[in-house]
Amino acid sequence: MSCCDASLVKIVNNSGTDFTVTASDGTVGNLHDLDKGTTIADQSSASGTAYSSGGTEGNCSGYVTVTTANGSYSLKLAYGFTAANKRGSCPCTASSQDQVTAANYVATAVATTGSSDGTASTVWTITTQLT
């Protein structure tokens, strides 16, 4: 079992409109619970957990794409969790882009590295930027 297993991927929606998960993929390892079709209403959040799999050396990464309710704008939100070594040892380091934008929607990430015995997390918060 990797130190990165069960690392948190959370999307907080403070944008003023509803979003829906339109794609969800663990490109390294797997992502559980943030499934395609999940609705993230305004002023709410949705969470998933990332897991490594055989041959990924304890690491897990991927992305979640969320789209506005009317289908006009999408944000591709990446996550990445890297174990300290190939045996999946702690700590688990989280990394992601700082910001993703689409029109006036802005998603900002806070990536938190795990402690010596805990999982890491990436929290994306979607807001609306006044033009």
C-alpha cells in the first residue's frame, strides 16, 4: 500500500453556477468517487480519493473536467501525488497547476503534502472573476 493511497481530490464550487463532472480519469492509478455525471452545485463541493495501482511506484495522478450547467465552459483540473520512493513510502507530495481559467471562471488549487503517516490533498476552488 502506498502512502499516497486515499489522497483527497476536492472541488469546491463558489462560482455562482452549477458545474457537472464531464470527465474523470486517473492517468496513473485510479480516482474514486468523482465520477462522470456528478453535479457540484453552487456553494457546495464534491470529493474523490486517488489510489496508486500496480506498477505506478506508489504514485497517482490524473484530472477531473467540470463543465458549467449550460455546457458552455469547461475547466480541466489536474492532480498529482508522488510517494517518497518506489516503495510508496511517506511523505506523499501533492502537486498541481496553480490556476485554470475559462472565460470568467477561475479554479485555484491548494496542494498539501501529506505528513509522515497521512495522505496528501489537492483542493480546487472555483470562483467567478469580475471582468
